[in-house]
Amino acid sequence: MDYKDAEAWFTDLWNYSIVPYVLEAVRDEVQVRLSNCDFCQSLSIIALNFRAIVKATVFIYYILGTFTFS
């Protein structure tokens, strides 16, 4: 096997075997760590419900009279 064949073999190994395996392992680890993070789950819930939280807050301020409309 000469240099060009070895280079082609290693490039194929790297691009089609090693890199996809590492990317999948990193994705799995990130998902596991984020799913076990209470703070991250709280942020996720807030982000998903942000509009409803803002509307409820404005409504509460309006009801309590501390929010004035001009």
C-alpha cells in the first residue's frame, strides 16, 4: 500500500466511521446531561410557555391595578 492508498483509506475511515460515531456519542451525551438537569428542564418549560407567562403576568398586574394603560 502506497501513500495515496493509505491516505484514501484513512480519509474514508475518518469521514464515514470515526466522525459519525463521535458525533452520535456526543449527541447522546448532551441529551442525557440536559435531560438530567433540573435547571435545564426549568428553562425549557419557561421557554416553551413564555408567551402564556407574559400574558398571565400582565393580566395579574392589570387586575391588581399596578399596571396602567394610557
